[in-house]
Amino acid sequence: MSDFEPKIVGFFCNWCTFTAADLAGTSRLSYPSNIKIIRMMCSGMVDPKYVIKSFLNGADGVLIGGCWPGDCHYINGNLKARRRVAMLTEILKEYGIDESRLWLRWIAASEGTMLKEVATEMTDKLKELGPSPLNLDANRDNLNKDSKTA
Amino acid sequence: MSERIGFYICHCGINIAYRVRVTEIAAYAASFPGVVVARDYLFMCSDPGQELIESDIKKHNLTRVVVASCSPRMHEKTFRSACARGGLNPYHAFHMVCVREHGSWVTENEDEATEKARIIVRAGLKRVSFQDTLIPSEFSVNSNSLVVGGGIAGMQAAIDIASSGFRAYLVEKEPTVGGHMLQYDKAFPTLDCTACIGTPKMVAVGQDKNVELRSYCEVEDVSGFVGNFKVTLNNKARYVKTNCTGCADCSKVCPVEFPNEWDVNTKMRKAIYLSFPQAVPVRYVIDKRTKAPCKTSCPAGTNVQGYVQMVKVGNYQQALNLIMERLPLPGVLGRVCPHPCESDCRRGLVDSSIAIRDLKRFAADNANLADVPQPEVEEIDKRVAIIGSGPVGLTVAYYLRRKGFKPTIFEAMEKPGGMLRTGIPDYRLPPAILDQEIDHILSTGVELKTGQALGADFTLASLKSDGFDAIFLGIGAHVPVKMNIENEEADGVVDAVPFLRRENLERPGSAKKRVVVIGGGNVAMDAARVAVRSGAETVAVVYRRSENEMPADHEEIEGAKEEGVEFFNLVGPKRVVIENNEVIGIECIKNELGPADASGRRRPVPVEGSEYIIDCDMIIPAIGQRVESAPVLKDTPIDLTAWGTFTVDSDTMETSIPGVFAAGDAVTGPATVVEAIAGGHKVVTAIERYLNQEMDLFDQERKAPEAVSVEDDFVPLPEGAALVARAKSAFIDPSERKFNFDEVDLGLSEKSAQSDADKCINCGGCCECKLCVDECKAGAIDHEVKDEKEVIDVGSIIIATGFDPLDPTPMLQYGYGKYANVFTNLEFERLSNATGPTLGKLLKRDLKDPMKFTDPPKSVAILHCIGSRDINYHEYCSRTCCMYALKYAHLLKDKCGHDTLVYNFYIDMRCFGKGYEEFYKKVQSEGVRMIRGKVGSITEDENGILTVLGEDTLSGRMVEIQVDMAILCTAMEPRSNAGDVMRKFGIGIGSDGFFQEEHPKLAPVSTPSSGVFLAGACQGPKDIPDTVAQAKGAAAECLALSAKGIVEVPPMISFIDPDVCVGCQVCIGLCPYSAIEFDMFNNISEVNSAVCKGCGSCAGHCPSGAAKVRHFTDQQVFAEIDGLLLN
């Protein structure tokens, strides 16, 4: 399992977490390349469909990044995201998607270091957890490997 | 038409290319469906790079363009413009992929970086084909600008905007503009006086007709968008109007002093003050805080802080005048008030509360009632009958008279005063005092009719027919409450109220040998102490709870004990023991304390079988009084409560009969004098309104929303204040006073009264003694002003809120705040400044008095980088300290003599500006010692000499020097309220805590919020030249908007598909900007595009999928997700 590389989709708010990702870059903070970022204007814009679509497409994890409560550029979009994620976690569990695959984190524009830490931590956690049941590629690889070793 | 995509990947010099194999990516893109051209290029953002796109669009008929380079936050606009120039709608055609900040710069492995780039490029290529044509909306720009912060940055920006003919609102939260620069003495490296170069700017912003200066004002709320902001300002109440001439007469008479913030607390200012002589506007301001707790706890609302201050300065007449505004009986209250003010006094948190009641008495005893000014009012021909001459009746009469009404008091007894005369013993309240104060009330034109009993001599009906326009019932509560025990009617049982009345008025000496008083209130104490004076040999007080629960004043209990009164606590009366119908004792039962009752006190529970008898021949029950309502009820049916008191409206104090009001004990039951007076004030307001036919004002007040409770803003408790014992009056010795009715408490001496008043913290800031009002010849002072909200429309905003200096107190090793002669840089600036505490002399601080300065130092250590370049505080360099440290060295040599030893402890000298290095050389040549290394500690000996221990890293040795003075060059910090400002204006904060510019190099004054710009040290530590330069830059940005007059607003906003919307209206509740309206006719929700900001709250939730954010539609995001995850 050690060579399993989880696929993580990051939906980052333009004002805080996306900027933090820029800052991580300008600060040359390296972190695992597993996470790929989609820019959203606000975490409150992240439709549950996007998360479900990501998992259906085989993502092993989804990270939603928003501004700290009270700091939202749009007053309270991040709080809407928080409620939505709480609901979504319950639903995903019903379909066999472990709740630790969907992360919501507040990462402010100045917190490039935190972005690196979260990206690293999430990658490590997902490596431990193994591929999502919907990550067909990884499961097939495992199957092949298992049959070879057997 | 099938899509024709052009793909470009940038090398960014080597920034991208050193990790991402760009040619490989370009080759990959070339193989992607629809891509007709795929290139890699050294600098895509350069002119040739952009031209490449433009020409390809034409040559290859491109419909879409994807650029993989830096963050879209950096160059999205650049490439959109290139596409537009190439003839494409940029929103339709262009998408940017970030392979630098999110790729090459954060991925160490080349293979990984290349693979990551390939995947996000794939997502971009998939997304771009789903993008729609969008046209940005255009809005007109309001040509006014708002500048927040009146320091040098704000002033400069405002002046520049104004000089181009546009209007600038300059908002400064302090009473004066100027900011830190004007607190400094000289500006490096040219050493020009900051006042000389700064005050002309201050005058300019004060006078320019295009600058709307709002000092002592704060921005409360910002809404709208670039070109069209709506800003709510809060003009804080200054209490001094614009016609102030700045003559300073007011501050000369002001008794209240605080450390002056402008002088960083190195000297004092008055509560009415001008920050410094050159302040702009030249308009005084009154420092008012949350109302002092002594004032709020006084039921009658007396200006306690005011008269305490007047006693402090020896103006006893004004003290009395202030008291008389709310208390018509100052000498009485100065003796008998239970002083709730003292319990709430915050000085009690330091040592002991101020002896407020004694100070009131002192003022009353030392000033003249006849000199109390009476308001000049017109006589009003309305007569008010006041029944009862107790404290409430006198209050109602006095204050109605002061308003011009004609009150007549009817008193049943022969002399006026009610309970004050009959209930309170003379040793507490000498009748002469009472007479004097009642005489004063009568002298103002109040009519008094004594020997006139309600029900016997007149009735409510007869008063009405006699032509009284309103009636006030202040008949008190004089009927004793019975104990309801066996043999209560026996000879020798005399209730406290008649007992006291008789002893007070006739003094017959009616106490028998062995007296037992039942009860624990003040009446019980009075009865016991009067019994002592009226012939009793032993007096005992029987009280059913413990002393802790006793409602009597502590000093009364103590006084009784001193006079030999015995206390039986936790004992209840059960039966009067008689012989021949005469009292021979009282049977009592012991109590235990059970759970608390409704009053919060623990309920006494009798212990079975614990009965015992106390032998006595007189029993005085003092367990309460009730109202005698029978005389009223005789001819007028009036509503009573279950306790037999009059039913009144709690606001108007009107009884069930219109035009008849009641207050005092007759409404509250037995209570204190000051509570009676409080009720009296309500009645005065009500009767005035009643007679003016304005009773509906009460309804309006009831409807008005309650004031929002704000956090207390008291003057802080003094730190390290000397503990001072509370002033104590002299008392007559118990052995002497037991035998007469002479006043026991002799009052305070003048010295102890003044020194006790001097302890007052002045919690509320201004004490409202109003001396300034009398003194101001311009009539500019108005203590009743309230904060005023103002809404302004502006098109652009400059934030120039500056910095806070770091407080070095927590750095214990330097002893700041502990050692007299360790200064901060700002304190040193004030010392050196001609308007500072020493008028520009550099002097040492007195070891005992921090506000006193003595003689020039002979040696000084200057410590650089205090809190800067320090991982424990701030990693950044504050950029100004090296230079001002050199300036201090020069000033010390200049002002204190060239033999003054100056040591600079530095880490690195950073003299980067124009003329800075030269200045460094010059100061070195003056003989200043430069030591490279940090100071580890400063210690002080008993003579105030400081030992500075540090390391000289050049010689590798420890250095230890003795100096007279040390200066800490503290860091510039972000303002403590930077977070609030950030949220208010929708801007960002960087990791150093300062506001984040849009781009560190190319957009140093812009913020992510379009139309909001930064200037000065709020964006990062800066010296004056850089600040001014940035301010001019920010002004230019504002002017660019104003001059163009039109602004494009990004079209990425929401829209609701009318064909899909089901009209559930969930989006309306979610929208933070109320930008969605409901169309009743079509049963759909609609987005108001002028208000929508495109947050997508609606789109993220819409159950039918009708709400979408343009440029972030499901199709577009799905395509991107597909691109990231699927081949």
C-alpha cells in the first residue's frame, strides 16, 4: 500500500485559502503534489454536487478551504459551507465514503504554512486509509498486485 | 462550431521550467482534443508573449486560450486583455492554470511537478470549452473618496485628492489629525522639525474646502462596491461645538486629570483637553466614558463623581450645587443615606471605597444653601397639592417649584419632615439641619400648611374643588406591623414608630429599665440606641436571622454595639410574658438558617424545644410599617396592592385616579430616604408632563428600543497606586454620647475630606461638574450631545490607519515600567518635542514620580530591535529604528552636551534610504559608541543607575555599562484593531499582521477589494518618505477611478434561470446582500445584478439548480473535476 498516491481535489475560496496556496508557493513551501486545486470564489459556493462528483470520479479525498469564521469576504459563506459539509459527511457515510475523506479547513490568506501542513497531513491520512472504494484505478492496481503476490 | 484551443505554458524564466518539463506539457496539450496550437515560452506575460497569443488567435482562428503560468491572481487580467485585443470575449475564451505557485514552487520532485502540471492543465483545457460569453457591467463612479486615518499618510492622500478638485472625506478616530509623525520631534536624516513640516499638512486638511475632515470619528460600516460605496460614520460626541476658540479657559477649571495619550502618558491633561497646542481641529474634546458606577448606583441619579471632584478642589459651593440638582436635602442625605454608591465604588477594588456620604455631608456643611442657583423659569399658573412633607414630598415640591409650578405641601403634624423628623433620631440627624434644608426649600416659593391631615381636614375631592391641578400622595408608611404573638397588646409593648416619634418630638425619656427591641433593620437600631438615651439600663436586640442578613447599616449596628446594646441573633419572639397585663419578659425560640427565601436571604427555621425567656419590662417591635390608606379611601376609591400600598404605573407613578400621583414609602413600603427621592423625581417628570398634556411621551419612551448595552469603558484602575486608608470622621465617645441626643458623627476634617476625594479614580472620565460650561465664553460646551451617525457616498477608499508601537512591558529583562529611566522611543520623542512634558529638554525621570523630570542624563544606552527581528515577537524589521536611534544619539549629544556617553546596541545597521548612510557616518563622527549585539538585561540600583548587560559580537566579549537612561527602540506593530478594519473593508491581512497589498511589487497600494487602497504603515513598517510616497500612490489610484468616472464590475455574479426556478425562495434567505427578489407574478426569484457580489451562496444550495454563478457553472466546475480525475 505504501506506493498508493491518493487523489485529492481542493475547492479553495479565492480570498483566503487560494491566496494561502499562492503564499505557500511564493514562500517555496513544498507539500505533496497529490492535491490539485480548483478555484472557487467562496467556500459557500461549493455545491455538494461538486464533492459527490469528485468522489464518483475516483477522488480519495476532498478538501474545502475557506476563510476563518467572521473573515468571509462575503460575510458568511464559510458558515454555509460548514453546515453543508456537516450534512454531506452524513450522506457520504451512508454510501461507504469514510467521513475522514472530506475535510473542511479554515486557512487564512496569511497562513501559507498551515496550507502546507493541512495538505501534508491529509495526504498522509489518506495514504493510511487507502483508496476510496470508488477509486477504481487504485483498486484495480491493488487487485492485480494481490493476485501477483498470491 | 468545434472549439479551436490555443495552449501556452510559461517558463517564467526558470521559475516554472526548473521543475516542470514545459515542453513535455506543451506536447501533451497539443495532443488534447481541440487544441490547435500549443507552445511554451520564456515569459508569457511579456509583450512578445502576449503578442504571441494575439497573433495566434488571428492566425489559427482560436476560440479558446489556456495559459499555464503563475497564479491567476497575478496575471489573469493581463491575459484576458490579450484575448480581448485578439478579438475574443475574454470570459468566454480564457482560462488560466497555475503551475508556478501551485506547481513548480511547492513540488520538489521534477517528475511529480510535471505530472501535477499535466493534470491541472488537463482540467483547464476541459473547462475552457464550457465558458460563456460575459460582458462586465459598467457603473458610474462617485468622485468622492474616503481616507481612513489622519496621520501623515492620510493627510497627504486627502490633500492630493483635494488638490485635483475632488472631495476627500478624512476620518480620524482621535480628536486631532497628525498621527505618530506629529508626536515625533525631528525627522531623520535631515533633522527637520516634524511639527514644522507636519503642521502645514494638518492646517491644509483642516482648511481645504475639498477636504471634509471628520476627527473623533470612526467608520462603522461599509457597503456597496467599487465606485459606489456607502459608508456609515460615527461622529463621536465631542461635547464641544465648532465655535470653540481653543482658548483653554475650560481646561483651567476642569478638576479631572488623566495622563495625556498624545504624550504617551508622560504628562497630564484635563478631562476637557486639546491633545497638543497645534491640534487640528483646534477644538477641545471632553473625555467621557461609561457613567461612573457611583452615579448609576445612586437611586436619585446624583452626580456623585462631580461633587467628589468639587470637594477635591475645595469648591464646596459647586459641590452643593451639583448635589442640589438631584437631592434637595444634602445635609440629611450626607448623614443618613445608606450610600449604595460606596458599595459600587471602583476605588474599593484598589484599597477602600471613597467616603462618599461623608464628603456629601462635608460639602453640605461647608457651603451655603442660599447660594445654590435657582433656574430662571417662567412662573406657571398650575397648582399642585403635595400631601406629606417627608423626603418624597419635599423632593416633588422643590423640583416642581424649580420648573415654575406652584406646589403646596399639606402636613398632618405640626412640623414638616415626615419620617426624617419623627423616625430618625436626633443624634443621627440634628433637627437644625433638617429645619435649615426645609426652610431653603420653602424659601424658593413652596407653600407649607402644617396640621392639615388628609381625611380629617381635607380630602382628595376637596383639593380638586379647591383648584389644584394635580395631587401628589406622599403620605409614607407610619402604621406599625404587628408581630402577631400572644399578649402583644400588653402594657410595655410599644412599637418603634410611635416610640421614636415621641422621643424625637417630646423627649419624655419613656424607655423602661430593661428593653428588648425586635427586628434587625435601621428602625430597630434607632429604637435601641434611642432607648439607651431615654433611660434604659439594658437594651437587647432580638433578630431572627444572623448578623450577616441584618438589613441595618453596618455603622448603625456597630454604633449600637459601642453603646452597649446586646444582640440576640437567630432568635425569634414567640410570646410576650406578662404579669397583671404588664410585660415581664419575652419568650423566644432559637432559629437555624434554612434555604434562601424570595429576598435572597436564608430563611430562619425555629428549633423545636429551644424556647427560653428574656426578662424585660419593655418590648419595642420594629419589624416594619405599612401605609395608612383609610383617609384616602374615605371619599376616593383608589387601587391598592396586596401590601396595602398605592398601585401606580411604574413609569408615570400615577395612581388609579388620573392626576393623582404617589411615591415614596406609600408606594414602595418602608424604604430609604434616597429611594423616596428617586420616586419623587419620577413624579416631578410625570406631573410636569401631565400638566403640559404630554403624557404620551411616556408611551413613546416605552416603545423606543432599549439602548444597546455596550462594554464598560471606565477609566482603568490605577496600577501601583499607593494604598490609602479611608477617611474616617471623628465620633463622640460612646461613654459620653450615651446620655444625650447630640450628633454622634462629627464629620470629616477639610484635609481628610480633600485627600479622600483625591483618591477618586474618575471612572466616568469627565465628572460633569459643568464648571467648563460656566467658564466658556463662546458657549461652545454642551454636555448633552450624543454620538451622531452620518452616511456618506464615496467611490474609493484609502486605508491609512498606521501602526501601534509595541509595548515592551512583557519583556521583563529590560525593566520597562519598573525602572524609572527606561523609556520607549515614543516617550523619548515626546521628551525631545517642544510640546512634550519637558518642553523639549532631555531629562531623567524622577525615581518616585513618573510625571516629574529632573536633570539631563550623562550616559544613555539605546537598544535597537526591541521586538523586531525577534522570533518571539516579530520576525520582520521595523525599518525605522536604526535611523531614529541615530537621531536620538545626535539629539542627546546636541541637547545634553557632547560629553554625554551614548551607546547604540544594534544587530545590523540598516541605513538604506537617501541620505541615511551619510547621516550614520555623521553621527558616528560625533563620538557615539556603536556596539553590535543585543542587550540581555537591564537592572537598576537604588540610585536609579541602570546596568546594561550585553554582548559585543564583534569582539566576542560581554559588555556591562552603567547608564542614566536607556531607550528601547520598539517595533512597529499592526494596529490592535486591524482584524476589525480588515473585516469592515473586506481586505486581507498578511502573515505579519499588516494589511496585505494585492501584489508585493506591482500592486503595492491595491487590495483584493477593488476600490480599496492602502497607504502608510498599516501595510507594513515604513518611514515618512515611503509613507508619503505610498499615500500619493493611493491618492492616484482614487483619482484614476474618479477621473474615469466609470468602473467595470466583474460579471461573475449569480443569475437564476427563470425556466428552472420553482420559486422556493430558499436563496433569498441565504443571500448575504439581499440581492435576490421574488417576482410574485412569475413565481420566481430574481437576482439584482447591481447588488449581487457573486459569492454563490444561492448556487451552492439551489435545490432545482436554477441559481448559478456565472463563470462557475456546474458544467464548468464538473469539467474541471473531470479533468483532474479522469484521463
